[in-house]
Amino acid sequence: MERLSKNAPSKKLTGEQKKQLAELDSIYAAKIAGREIALNGEIAKASAAGDFEKAGTLQQQLSSERKKLLTELEEKKEQLRRA
């Protein structure tokens, strides 16, 4: 089911647009997974060393980066839908 913004007119997506949207989802899922793997490793090391302040900071960084990437993904998808 397509997600459209409230102000966007209903518009059928072409097969190519659907393919590009799926590619964007795949690319960003990989980017997010990569950051999660890297930062979760650092969080685990900091926790194991008893540096819970650093672990908390890294957790906040992970959350921020994930949110940034998801926002970037939605912006690119919206541009593609409008094309």
C-alpha cells in the first residue's frame, strides 16, 4: 500500500519508480545495519569496561544517526514519488 503525504495528489507509481523505491529501502537498510553493527560493538566494549556514560552517549549517537538516515530516506523517496 502506497504512503502519500497529506498534501500529495493521488498518483500511480510506475514500475520503474517502484523499483527505485525498493532499491532505496535496500540501500538505507544496509546503511542503518552497518551503523548499528559498528556502534553496538563500541557500546558493548564501553559497557564491558564499565564506562556507562560512554555507552549511553554512543546509544544516543546510534539513535540520532538512525533517525537522520530514515529522514534522508523518506526525503529521497518523496522526491522520487514526485518525479
